[in-house]
Amino acid sequence: MKQTITFLLLAVLYIYSAEAQQIISTPIKKLHKSELWTSEQDYLTGAIFELKDSSILFSNSLIKDDYYKGDYIVSRIIIEDIKFIKYKKAGTTGRGMVWGGLIGVSAGVAIGLIDGDDGMFTAGEKAVVTGVSMGVFGGIIGGLIGGVKMVIPINGSMDVYSRNKKRLNRQTIKYSAK
């Protein structure tokens, strides 16, 4: 009887330790900052570690090196407790600024050259002035558009979670380390 209890205790401890901290050995490509809201005021900030069938494993660290060392804490959040999840894809603000700036400069140069010479400015001067000003404006607009956070309202629904699982899985640390 004593051996059976000891065996069961060791089995439970093994299962618990297998679910605990994991050191990731493969490189993490991107670490997506996420917010997991459980009510109007309460939320966790970190990264989605892994998706389970009825819960989400959520990590507190946004530093890639912590995952290689094991210096992070993972919390299991049951789907019924989740109100919504916010995340922003890494690098989208910068990419938006670059593309917006390039489009703005191109449009500004084209407008300046098409407008042509007048008594005050040459077509080249107009192209430079409108290209720079529209490039700055385009960069600002592109950065604002790229910086938008994605929001997935779960509201404790397993159905909504299941429908968005594929999209959420792309934001997980486990997915980006594959």
C-alpha cells in the first residue's frame, strides 16, 4: 500500500513538473506583446506561451533570452475567465512608417514633376518639397495604421476561442520557436 501511494505521488509530481517551466532551445523568431484581459480592470501583460484545448498558457516575460534560460513564469488562464485578448504584431509600426513614407515620397515627387515649372519654382524644386512633406505625412499615417492592436473578444466562449485558435496560435512563443 505504501509503495502504491509513493508511486502515485511521484507520478503526480512528474506530471506537474512536466507542465512547469520549459527551456526553449530553438530560436524564437518573434515575440509578440499581448494583453490578456480577464475583466474590465484586470489583465496580464506578456506573451502567449501556448494554446491548450480549454486554456491558454500565458508568460510574463517579453525578453527572448529569458526563455533560453528558463527565467519566466507561465500562468494557466481558463478560457471561461478570458474577456478579450489584445496583441500587436512585432515590427508593424516600423514597416507601416517605411511603406507610408515611400508611398508619400513617390506621390509627392510625381505631383511636383507633373505640376511642372511656374514663375516661382522649377519642377525639380516642387518635386523635392512635395516629396519630403508627403513622405513625412505618409510615414506618420503608416505608423499609426501599423501600430493598431488586434483585439479578439473571447467573452468566455469556447466557440469563439476555437474559431480564433489558428490566428492566436501564430502569436504564441511555441509557434514562433518552431
